[in-house]
Amino acid sequence: MASPLTTLRDELSLIQTLIELMKQEQRLLVGADTDGLTAITPQKNQLVGQLAGLSQQRHQQLAASGFAPEDASMQAWLEQQADPNAASLWQDLLAATREAKELNRVNGMLITKHLNNTQQLTNAMRTPAGGADATVYGPSGQTTAGGPSRRFVVG
């Protein structure tokens, strides 16, 4: 029977690769390199999918060993093992996961900053600079007359 230990080495390797990719993503975000971001996003998504699959396998192996199919059960399973390397490997995986979560948090903040800057730029392009008769860009990207209409209806 396969044990929950079976996937740990692969999980650790994949998450370390993901961390390096997320560091690269951070550099691209800081440099506002959208082409680079477009290139690495599919790689990142693939790694996350593979990690999810391995985690699911580990949970199934925990369930087959009589434990709840969740990460919290790993400690109890490890306490029953005679392999001290297994506990070390699990701790390494947990540490790498924390690092990946922190990188994801920071990268999310950088993305939010870029979105806010883009929104401010868009708003600035829509605001008339020359008064009521100035033209501005509308949602379609075409210029539109700014300000209220000065036409009168005589009736």
C-alpha cells in the first residue's frame, strides 16, 4: 500500500519550482513586464494544478491508512512512523508552502497597485482638462464632449 510519504518529495520539488516562478513573477511585476507575466502564468497554473493533484493523492493515502484525509492528519501519521526523514520532509514542505503563500500575498499587492494605477490613469484620461468644452475619452476609446450640454430647448 502506498503511504502519504510517497508524494512528499514530488510536492516539495514542485513547490520549490513554484517559489522560483513566483519570485520571477515578482520581478516582472516590479518591472511592469506584461509580456513576461503572460508567458509564465500558464506555467504557474500548471504547477498549482500538479500540486493540488499530489495533495489529493496524499489525502487519499492518509484515508487508506486510517486517518482523516487532510493536512492536519499528517502529524498524527508521522508520529506512527519510524522514519525521522519523513517528519523533516513534511516540515520542509510546510515551510515552502508558507514561503509560497507570502510570495503570493506580495505579488497580489503588486497587482493591486498596478490595477489602481491603471484606473487612476483611465480616470485622468476621462477628466476634462480644458473646462466644459474639452473632449475626453469615453469607454469606447473615442473622444466625447466633456461636461454638461449648453444647448437650450425652446418650446
